[in-house]
Amino acid sequence: MAINGSINNMVKKLRNIVCIQHNCCGQSFNVIKCWQWNIKQFIMFQSNRTVEDKYAVLILNRPITQNPEFIKSFWNNASVRITVDGGTVRWDTFLNQLPEDVQNTIKLPDFVTGDFDSITEDILNKYRKKGAKTIRTPDQNHTDFTKGLIELNKYCQEVNIQLDHIVAICQNSGRIDQILGNIQTLHLVKEKNLLNPNTKVYILSDDSISWLLSPGDHVINIPEETRQHRKAWCSLVPVGTPCERITTSGLKWNLDNQELKFGEIVSTSNTFDGSELVKIKCSHLILWSMIIPNLISQ
């Protein structure tokens, strides 16, 4: 049984990075680098849903706007849970809004990290006394988000856990420099090899999710509630450098070997054609974003 389980896990990971190219964007090559994306493997919409993939959650320093039922389930089912600096205050505020008997069912952060300039001493000491490990990261060359991922990678190596996904709960509104700083962190993960290359990193903000698409082919599974939503949207934005060539299928406004760059075409406010899969072939990094309906509290 253990051998079969190991083989199944290996096959699953290989499927995430290798596929037949004609299944991606209609090309006629044999086998190429191709990423498979299916957020429903870890974004849970029901509290009793079984999750096979291992994922970590980071709470950054922005209000938590998602539905409490989703957050409780998402947090408790994570393999690793982290609050980052002022994100600990946000997390404590979220918990205090829950009934006391429910608070007692919520797991502690595995650790609290950051330079601790945005967290109060009372909150820091509160979580220390509860048993959460605290890791101060004073280096000002990186944001707390970046340093949190570095510490997460160390932790995973120490406890010998391989994560499939990492999700940072944050806000892509407010200060534009902090929004761009979050995207910079996604870049650093790839450029500086901050994590295991098989681990995917996402930013979850309100009812949308974003991640970087590396040069190559991508197959994105679009949840039914997303593609059928009356205000469904998605976007493909070149960040850091123009994307010289990009071809897509599954979108209302597809691209055919076109260039995306600021000052020319940038595919914002796109949407879906109803297909279950969106296929993208890109020559350079692209920031992909899309809506996940019903995550925000009403």
C-alpha cells in the first residue's frame, strides 16, 4: 500500500508539469513543459470536503473579508498555518468575531513571523503563551510576505513536508506599492528559488485568486461556479517584462500569438467562453487572475 501511494503521488506531480502539447494549445509537438492548474484541489467550498493536496496558508496584514465558514475550513485543513506580522492582529480580530465555542475549534498558527513592526506586544505575547512559535525577521531587503515564505520553506525542510500549494490571504486593494510588492514576491519565488519548484504560490484577495504563469503551456481548470457567474472575469497581465507571444483558448476574447505589454495590449476584464478548461501558451511570465464567486461574506 505504501509503495502504491508513493507511485500515485509521483504520477500526480508529473501530471502537473508534463503533458501532450496538442492538449494545451492545439500545437503538434510531442511532449513539452506544461502546468496543470486546478484550484478546487485546495480551495474548499464545503467544510466536509476531503483534500488530498498539501497546502499552507499565510495571513498577511489586510482585513479578512472572506466568508467565515470558508476561512475556518480552509485554515484548519491546511498542512501549515502562518500569520505574518500585522496579519496576526487581523487573524485575532477574525477569531474574536466568532462564538467562543467555535474559537476553541480553530487551530493555532504553526508560527508567527515578520519584523514585528505591525503587531502589538499584547497580541504577540498572547500567541506565544498559547504555544505558537514566533520567528522575528528584521531584514528590510524583503517584505514580510517574502520572508514568511523563506521561513515556511525552512519549516517544511525541518518537518519533512512537501507542499503542493501555498495561499497568501491578502488584499489587492489599498496601497499600490504593497500590491506590487506582493507580485514582486511571486517573482522572487521563481527567480531566487525560494521554494521547492513543485510548490505553487497564489494570492487570494476578496473573491479573486492570482498567480504567475511561467513561460510554457498551461491548462487551467475553471470551476463551474466561476465560468457561469454573471460577472465572471479573468485577466492576463505581463509583469516585469512584455510577453512577446501568447496564445489562448477558452476565453471570450482569445489571443493568437499576440504580444502583451503596457502601452499596447493588456488583457484585463476578459471572461470565459463556457469551456471547462482555459489553455494558455506564453513566451514570458504572465499574471493570471480570476474570480472565485461566493467567497466574500454577504
